[in-house]
Amino acid sequence: MELSQPDSAVSPPAEQGGFHPADEFERRPVPESALLGFKSFLGMYAGEHTAGTELMLGPLFVAHGAGAFDLIVGLLVGNALAVLSWMLFCAPIATRARLTLYYQLEKICGRKLVTAYNLANGTMFTILAGAMITVSATALGVWFRFEMPGLNDTTPTSWGWVAAVVVTGLLFAVCAAFGFKAISRFADIATPWMVLVFLVFGIVTFRRFVDATQAEIHSLANVWTLCKTSIWKGGAPLEGLVKFNFWHIMFFAWFCNMAWHIGLSDLSVLRYARKSWYAAASAAGMYIGHFAAWICAALLYAYQLHQNPAYSDVHPGPMTYEAVGLTGLLCVVIAGWTTANPTIYRAGLAFQSVIPKWSRFSVTLGIGLVATLAAAVYPKVTMRLLDFVAIWGLILMPMGAVIFVDFWLMKKFGLESDYAEKHQLSFHWAAALAWFVTLAVCTWLVLSGRIEIYFVSLPGWFMAALLYIICSAVIQKKAGPITLARGK
């Protein structure tokens, strides 16, 4: 795929378009001359979501004992809800305001509060980028034959592992530092080939299941029977893991990217879209990546357990090498890369908003180095990726509700939007209470066993929205009109 416009139209020279080609418009709306076409987002979403995470998440569904019906139908429904969330929650705000998430939050919440949010968001993006670096490093483990961390390891198991993580991490950090357009170009080039290799994983492994079980495949009914009886059997999960049913899978597929769509982190990406409906490009990521690729990756792990039930470690490199050889190892490296690139980019934007005097390039490069070090010394996050992304969505979800309410509903309730900017506040208590109280209540619900982490974010969003409206009404009534606030 290619960008929908030539480079000169996308990034005109400073003397022609009024901005430098490396300008990412961190604190002003994206101008018309810098907007991108649909293909740019199609390539980016397909590349980002047909990537390193899929090689970890697909196998973990098997580890959680998911059955065939629950997995297939749960993914179909959950991914549809995710696409609708991008289209209905995130894109309409992104294409109207054309601001980064972080600058838009600053206008609503004030500098001090948004600094805390940016630190939390940037930290979570950095951890995810580190997890993707470890995915790519497992490919080097096959080539150089060093010991890799297992499912329950929390520290590195060899110096070879540390070296592999450092090399791949440095490469990813440099690419991400060059900005969104470089990320989009890389995804455009890598994605078509990578998608094909993922499908080959699935086809080859399914054929091995047929041979190993001596199943006769003459119809789709035979295929379904094999899936239910030999691949996704719906049995007991591995020790220490929760049993997954339809609802677990549907909500996970919907909310695994909650920070991006309902949490509105993708305001920073979709602000470049010419039209709001371009968010439909997320379907390429959801159904190529979070459906087909998850299923293909799950097949790899299910076959590994079929051959040796005692070998439960999730190592994408060895699994793909067993399926398609060196091509699989190269795919693992690139899959981790296409996820780590935009993730490090988003983390760079988050931290650059905290220290605006530093250039986005240098901040992004620094974040890549931090992610590399984190991945080298603590591989545990990669092995518990399902829980990590659920926690991430929970932490960032309340602020997505705050932005949504502030943008669409405040005037309907006779309240002011962008309250911190208009009243020159550095800390807006209405947003702070909506965030902190929601997190406190949701955390209590999870820790007390009343609701699992995979389900708590949905009621949490409505709680945060309601709290923000109530707290804003109280605070704005007490403060009075904006002219009085400025006269104090």
C-alpha cells in the first residue's frame, strides 16, 4: 500500500506549507495540507494490529481454556464493537478538534492533572512497546540458541536474551522517532507480506492437526468438529489462569484496545484523517489481526500443547520456526516492529507534552531506550499480556469519558467545556474526581471479587461520565461566570 498522496502533498516544505516536514503539530490543530488519505490508516491499523501482540494473545486464549464456539463468535462480536467504538467515539472528535489527546486534555483538565495522566499513559505505552520488543527477540533466540524466559519467569534467563532485546529495541526506537509518516510507510510495506505469513501459519498448523489426529476433512462440519475436539477443546485452563467463556472473549476483543478508542488515545492518530469515517480502517486491524491472526497464532500454541502438554511456554519465535522456518522468524521480528513503532510514537507524544521544551524526536528516542531496558530486565509483562491490556484500559478509560462528555454534552447541560483553559486552571477537580473515584471503585470491585477485570471497564465508563457532569455542575456553579473567575 502507498500513501494516498505524494510526499510533497503530505509533508510540504516549510516554505510551502508553513511547517517543517518533521512537525507533528503537538500543540496546534493539524492543518489541511498535512491530512492523510484512507489508505494511510488502512495500512497503519492493519500493520499495528496484525503484529507482535497477536503472537502472544492468540496462544493465551488456548491457555485460558477457551472453547471453539466461544472463541470464534466472541471475536466476531467483540471486534465489531471495537470498530464501532473507533468510528463513533474517537474519530468524530479527532476530525473536528484535530488535536493530540494530550493537548486536548490539557485544555479540559489543566496542566498539572494532564501531566499525571500523560505519565500514566506514556508509561503503559512504554511497557507495551517493551513487550513487543521481547516478542521480536524470541526470533533471535532460535537463530542464536540462547535460553529464553518462560511463562512464569520474571527475570532474564541468559545474557544472549538481554543482547537480543537491546539490539531489536534500539532499531525500533530509531524508526519510531522519525514520526507518524515514517511509521505509516513502514506498515504499508510490511503488512501485506506479514498478513500472508500469518495465514500460512494457520494453514500449515491446521494441516498438521489433521495429520496428527487422522481426521477426515470433507466439509466445514468436519473442520468444526476438529476445532471443537482437538484445538479449542474448552477444557480447564493452565494453572493460575481464569477459565474463558464467550463473554470473556467478547469483552476482551472489544476492550483490549479500549485505551485507543473509548479511551480516545487515537485522537493523536485520527486527527490526520480527512474524514471521520476513515476510522473504519480499524476493521482491517480487527479482522485481519484480532480475528484471523489471533486464530492462527492460537493454532501454533495448541499444536505445541498437542505434541507436548508439558511444554506450556509461549515463545513466538520457536513456534513460527516450527511452522514455516526462517520466514516465520522474520515475520516475528517485523510483527513486533509494526506494533512497537506506533506504540513508542504515542509514548513519545505523551512524555513530550510533559516536557514540551524537548523535541518530540529526542523524547521518542529516549522512550524507546527505556522500553528496551524494561524488556531486557522484566519479561513477565509479555507472558501476562491479557491482564496487562485489561488493566491499561481501566486506568485510561475514565479520561476518555471526560473528553467525550466535555466535547459533546457540556453545553447541553448548560456547562462550559474546556473549563481549565478558559478559567486558567492548572488542576480541574471535576476531571480529577471522575478519574480517581472511578479507578478506586473499579479497583475495589475487582480486588473484592465482585467483578472480573475484563468486565469492569464498561460500567466504569458510565460512572466516570456521570461523575464528571455532577462535579462540573457543582464547581462551575460555585465559581460563577468566566469573567468573575478571571477577575479574582
